[in-house]
Amino acid sequence: MADFQNCDSCISSPLELFERVTAQGEKVRSLKAEKASTDEIDAAVKLLLSLKVKYKAATGQDYKAGSPPVDFSPMSNNGPTTALDEDFVDPWTVQTSNAKGVDYDKLIVRFGSSKIDKELINRIERVTGKTPHHFLRRGIFFSHRDMNHILDAYENKKPFYLYTGRGPSSDAMHVGHLIPFIFTKWLQEVFNVPLVVQLTDDEKYLWKDLTIEKASEYAVENAKDIIACGFDINKTFIFSDLDYLGMSPGFYKNIAKVQKHVTFNQVKGIFGFTDSDCIGKISFPAIQAAPSFSSSFPQIFKDKKDIQCLIPCAIDQDPYFRMTRDVAPRIGYLKPALLHSIFFPALQGAQTKMSASDPNSSIFLTDTPKQIKTKINKHAFSGGKDTIEEHRKYGGNCEVDVSYMYLTFFLEDDDKLEKMKQAYTSGALLTGELKKVLIETLQPLIAAHQQRRKQITDEMCNLNHI
């Protein structure tokens, strides 16, 4: 596999790409037949998807087994995007051939959600009396389902609650994992509402090569990072699926209701499950759906079943909640509303999201200042030119520059961000200078988070907080 990943420069023809896709497909089938580890299979599948994207970009045609390319029309990086065909997005994999990242406008059309427009942002400001979060102003949270219903409820003094989650696959979260929690914290503050946070340690046990004990350990460690974001401890409940499912009859009853009303064919169509997937994977979507219903938390909401839920999450989690919204009326519940964020790009570029499984693609919340500096300087994809002279003359491209992308997430000053964009685009600001600003932004942010986490580790007695 390492050879495949490192020989892009040796590809000289569409036919060679076709042969690589074919060979990688055979490798995936072989790994599944040999019952290889989940991580190994997942890595092989991701590479296969990446190769198919490159094949489509090179030929203008989808890969078809047994049909080598004959006529093809190479696609220019400067030409119109075909992200609707090229982007691959599901709850486990994000892949695109476009250096600018996923085409989110087309993803909205594909998923059938609604764009967060200026009118909605203005309404949020009017209703809350607060300046909209920079994630809203900059389109980082860009799509929604029924957010107007939530604002209607708030204006009519009807209660609602927040629900988000984390799949604990490692003991350290990375900065990309912070995005939904930063925004959820702001939502909790401006609306003054309860929050439930689901730690899907059961999911990671089912999908990854982890023991139940290790998945539970990761859940505890990730919970510390989540608490360190500064949520209102009196209005926040963080729970592990492996722990809570056995303690809450209301939670399990809702899981059973969802399971009864969703067929195997439906989950196959939504999530791509196959006959060789374990039954735990097939039943898991009902577990992620259950926190959308207030009766799953009787200790918080008593016996109330009509409290609406708002879910801030990355857009790749939407398939779970499309299923949830479809089944909700059939089991007597309100549909959850959603706010979708874009993906946090890997250091190497926006073709995929930051991953905890690749230390060189990620900046972790446990990284030292030196590690942060080294990773950004060594790995952050640049939109600058090859030489200083060319950069001064032609300027850089902020649309593909990872350092600039990261600053749109973490630099709150709109004026400063805009001035840097203009300076970088004009060539007045060099790539190294832009990276320096990012390093100086992230180092204190992560250091402060580490300090809060240490205090929590010293004080934490158990996982559940309400």
C-alpha cells in the first residue's frame, strides 16, 4: 500500500490509473475475504476511493470494471468543478479531487438541506440579541434543517435542547474535533439550553480494531477534552453509550422504536452496509438517532416527549439524521433540527478531512508548541508560489492554502483575517509569514486547553455531568 500511496508522480496514462484502481479493488476484496483488521480494510477502501476520484479527474469518466479507458477528456484544475460526481462523503470517508475542498453548494443539493443564508443569520442575531458566531458569518456552519422551527420555538418560549457527539477513536482529539464543540458552546450560551453529548464508544468498538476496554478508555479521555471547552456544567450531560444504554430504559425503548421502523434495505441504501458487515453496525444508526428524542433522558426532561432537539454536526453525519427525521413522525416524535459544518481539512490539503489516525495530517490537542510549529511548517499545504519572486509578482491562493483555511476557523478578528487575505493574494504576505500567524494563533489556544484539561483530570470523579 505504501508503494501505491507514494507513486503518484509515476502515473503516465489513464490506462495506468485504470490498472491501479483494478488492482486496489482486488486488494480490498482480498482483505475482506481474509478478515483483515477493520483499520487495514478502511485504509485500503479510502485509497481505492481516492484512485477512482483521480481516474475520473484524468479521464472525465467513472471507473467501470473491465472497461479500460479509450476516449477521455482530462479535466483542468482551473475549469468548472464536477464535485457532485467527484466528491465522496459519508460518515466515515471524505474525499475530493478539488484542491479547494468539497463543493458544499452541490452537497446541499445532494443531501436536500437548506443553505444558511444572510436572512437566517440576521434572524438569529435578532432573536438572540447576540452577534452571530464567526462560524456563521464565514460559512463554516453553512447548511441547516429546520433551524427556523428552533427560532420559532425560542421566540414562543418553548424549550429545546442541543445534542452533539464524538466517536472516541484515540486518546487525543485534534483541533478539527473542536469545531462542533466550540459552536455548540456558543449556542448553549446564547440560547441558555440543555446539552447532551453522546460518546459513541460502541461505534468505535464495532468499526475499529479496538477492545471494548480501550474504546471506553478513549471515551473518558475525550470527555475531558470536551468538558475543557467550557460548557455549563449544570446544563450539560455527557454520556458513554456503553455505560448509559444499560442504565436508561427510556434510551433503549427509543432505540427499539427506531429499529422496528427502519428496514435492512433502508440502512443498506443510506450507509452502504453489506451482507458481510456485523449486525452491530447495522443496528448502530438507531443508537445515534435515540438522543434526538427528549424521552431518552427522563432524568433531564422528566416525562416530556415533545421537546425539540437541535444537532450541530459536520455534514458527513447527516445520513444518520436524515434517517432519524424520516422515522420520527412514525414513532410520535418531533423531527430534530440540524446545523451542518464544513470539514476541517488535513494539513496536506482540503481533499480530505483531518484524521486522528494520521499524526502528520493532524494537530492534536496534546501537541507541544514545538510540535505545532513543526507540523505547520513541514506539512501545511501552501497556496503560495514556488519562489519569493513569483509570489511577490502573482500572489498566493487563499482558496487552497491550509494555513489561511485554519485561520478562518480560529482567528476571530474579521478585519485582521481580511487584511491577511488581501496581503497574501497580492503577494505582500509570504507563505512563511502566514504560517507564523497560524502558529501564534494555535499555540496559546492549545496551551490554554491543555491547562483546563489538566484541571479537569485532577478533579474528575466520573463521566456523567448534569
